[in-house]
Amino acid sequence: MEVRVRFAPSPTGFFHIGGARTALFNWLYARHRGGKFILRIEDTDLERNIREATDVILDGMRWLGMDWDEGPEVGGDCGPYFQSQRNAVYDEYLEILRRKDCVYERDGAIFFRVSQEPQLIDDLIRGPVYRREEKDFVLYRSNGTPVFHFVNVVDDIAMKISHVIRGEDHLSNSSKHVELFRALGATVPKFAHIPLILKTNGSGKMSKRDKGALVEDYRGHQFLPEALRNYLCLLGWSPKDNREIMPIEEVIRLFDLCDVNKNNARFDDEKLSHMNAIYVKNMPLDRFLERGKILLSGIDADKDYLEKVLAICQEKLRSFEELKHFVSYFFAEDLEYDAELCSTLKRYDPVARIGEFLGEVESVTDFSEANLERIIGELGKKHGLRARDYIHTLRFALSGRTVGPSFYKMVGVMGRERVRKRLSRALEKGASQW
Ligand code: GLU
């Protein structure tokens, strides 16, 4: 049997993290099984601007690297893929139910006659679940529009969906859906209801108002889509060996519905930021430079210097959000020194340390990491100090900070002239406190 799964969002104007994860699990499953991933827009109830609201979802999916085999913009044999354009299909299926006497009219609405038998929902994540529908339910409202349960099931039949993978909030609808599949004489698909995503503090379901709840929040240049996608893969699924950073090809190879966790997943924005940092550190330098330059576009600096600064900062950066601040001192000559930090450095006798290093800089032309390391090492030996003592003091004098990229790389990139100027100015500025 060919695996055909679908993501069936209602275009509400937002692309919620929960929706993105549902799309992702469908996509992973389709790719894992060599099946088809279908995108269907469930827009029957909506009056708002559907095109724009759909674009939010399509753009978000493309940004996250999820391609669909059938659906808006790509077409396919089972189209159209917007429910608002499928009324003829729904009418046809309603006829089948009419012929079987499964529907009746009341107050202008069309009701489905339920069997009242317990329905088996064969759920690949939760195991078999039995539910019974006691009351007949509406298929068409009195204004003639079909309701979600009906169009959802009809389309799953018409689009030959083999597995319905969706949020657990739909589990309670599934007995209605199974009744409809049966009444329409169709094979009931396998179900997989994915547990909810809870807020970071565990107090209920993530809503669109929660920070970081929308895919749109991560777009722009601050966040890497691979990092968010990797994080979403782990929201309810794991490779069972504690691995977290995984190339998507590896996730596709391992992903299976039976390994999806039954328990609710908790959204952990710190973990997500941490993963993003790892992806930032490991991204190819040319992509890092390209993005870094966009984020620093207001800075007036020589291209070569800017690129060198970016290159040495990549490994220490935690997010693109902090990039501008992280590198700002490279481009500002008149540094401010925090008085409190100044006084904590007193114990290294900064005036002496800076003076000693400046003395060396006068005669040194080789600013390579190795040579700088040798110089500091020799100064340390000569004065009975540790290399660390020089590094702390000099880093502070050169950058006004206590953390940053590798010290030797920083000095190398700043170059002799800049280093000399900064150290002399630091001596003037800090002299009163040191
Ligand atoms: N349109 C429904 C939703 O957005 C889809 C339900 C389903 O996947 O069956 O929740």
C-alpha cells in the first residue's frame, strides 16, 4: 500500500509551532516510507483573506524545508487542494449517504445518522481506542455549507490518505470520522494522534499568544530553520539514544510513528536557543558571513576586516540576536571601560602588563596566533606570571569586555596599529583607577 499522508491546516493567519510539528511528522513519515506528502487547505469556514493566510503557512513550510508532493502551487491528481473549491466533490459524497439513508434533514440542516456502535480508532501512537458517538451530527449547516467532519473525511477518501497524522485535539473527533468512513464504504485510514505541546512552565497547551509559539517569530535572520526543524523533530519523538543534533536525513531514516511519545511534550525555549547556537557554530563560513553581513549592515567598516571579525566570532556566538553586541567593540575606537570591572582587574597590575605588551608590540610585525602566544608566554616567564593574567588584562583593555573570541585571534584580527592605539588609550583612561 502506498503511504499517502496529508497536512490539512486551516489558514488562520498564523503558522503555529504545533501545526509545524504536525506538518513535520507527516513529512518525515512520508519521506521515511517513500510515500507522498499532501498539503490540503481546509478553508471552508473562513471568510478572511485566505490567500494571504495560506501564504503564511506555505512560506513557513518552505522556510523549514518541507516540500509537498501534491497541493497548492504544485498541483496533483486529487486537486483542487483548497476545500473551498471542492463543493462538487462533497455533493457527490453526500449523494452516497442519501442513497444509503444515512442522512436526514432537520431545520434546514443535514444530519448524519450515527450507528451508536463503539468505533475502533486504531491509533499507531496511543494503541487501539474505542469511542462511541451517541448523537447524530450535522454535515451541512442550514446555510448550505458543509462542516469540518464531513469535508475532512471526504477529502481523506478522495485523496486516498493512508495515515491520518494530526494533533491529539482531534482524537475526540475520530469516532465521528470513523463512522463516516464506514458509511461511505471506504477503508478507514490508520490514525496517529500526536500529543500536545505544552507551555514551557507546563501550564496548559501552547497558544498563539505564547512567546515563540509561531513559526513567524523565528523568521528573519536571527534563527536558522534547520535548528528549529531539528528541535521540532524532538518534540515528541526521539532516536532513543540521547542524540539531539541530527541531520534531517538521519531523522528521516529513523523516524517512525510507533516511536512517537504518548506523553505531552513541553516547549523548552532554552533548549531551542541552545540548539540554534550549535547550528550557528557549525554552519558553513560563507553562509555565516552572508547572514552576519546583513545583520551588521549599518556598521561602516572595511569588508575584509568585517569578514575576519565575523569568522573569529562564529565559534563563540550563541545566537544571531547577540551578534551586533558581540562584535561592536571591533568597530568602535573610543571604548568605555566599566569602572567596576576596572577595579577587579587591579590585581593584575594592568598598567605594568599593558606597558610590557606594548613594548613588545613596537617591534613585532608577525601578528599570527602562534607568535602572539609565544610573546605572551615569554612575558609571563620573564615576570613570573601566568599567560592568563596578561590575557584578562589585555582583552579588557582592547575590548572593554571580559569575554569574546579567542584572545590571540582577536589581537591578530585587530592588527598592530589598532592594538597599539587601543592599549595607549586604555592606559590613559584607566590610569586613574589602576
Ligand atoms: N483543519 C484541521 C486543523 O487544522 C485538520 C484536522 C486534521 O488534520 O484532520 O486542525
